[in-house]
Amino acid sequence: QGHVLPLMEFALSLVNQGFKVTFVNTEFNHKRVMKALSEQDNVHDLIHLVSVPDGLEPWEDRNDLAKLSTAMVEVMPGKLQELIQKIKDNDDDDDDEITCIIADGSMGWALEIAKNMGIKRAAFWPASAALLGLVRSIPKLIADGIINNDGESYCDH
């Protein structure tokens, strides 16, 4: 949920600027978001909330990040592409055309799908700038021999 809340706030900001937003989440997180929304919330009226499967069964442990990440990369790209195509096929009104896909920066595959489908794309990084700087520096840290591919330091402490 640490990624979902900032993205939801960003989506609401876009709606306030006049954009129509479809918010795509995993089925697991979608259920959590729907439970968290109160009856007084009008998010349903402002944002179209939809979901795609993450590749794990409902009972499987989503705290196993390696398993979850693998399943997501194997299943979600195809499901997202199907969803986008379905929206495009049902688009009778130019006002509902998908003009841009904004994806969590950790879901780079979603940006590739947008590119391949001829849709403008942008990444949104919901975590801290320091974490983004660190993540972007990892290849250089490995190349400079400061850490290995497992993130272990070569330096003596």
C-alpha cells in the first residue's frame, strides 16, 4: 500500500485538473482499497477503479517478494495489455481515449506496453528521492567494484 496511496493521491490531483483516470491495481490491492474507502468517499465517482491479477493465488504469501515479483512480471503485462485493448475497443467516444499511461516506476514493463501500443507514458516514483537515487546508482556501484551483484560490499569495515 505504500505505493498505492501516493499514486491514488496523484490520480485525484489529475482528476481535479479535468483528466479522466482509470486506476489499475492488482486484484489483491484493489480489494484492500475498496474495503478502505468509506461510503462518504466519492473516489468511485471520480476514478474508474479496475484490477488485473498479480499471478498469485489468493491464499499465497505476498510477503515473499521474489515469488510475487516473478509472478507479476509473468502475468501482469499480458493482463494489462488485454485491459488496454478492451478499453480501446470499447472506446466509442474520443473523450475516453487512452492518451497516457502513468505507471509506478517499479513497473517499467507497463511503460514498455504503452510504448508498444503507441500510447504516451510516464513513470511516477511514489517512494523517496533518496531511494530512487540509490536504485539508479546500483549499476555504477557494481561497475566501480563497491558492491557485488548481490548488493554485498567489497569494502572492509
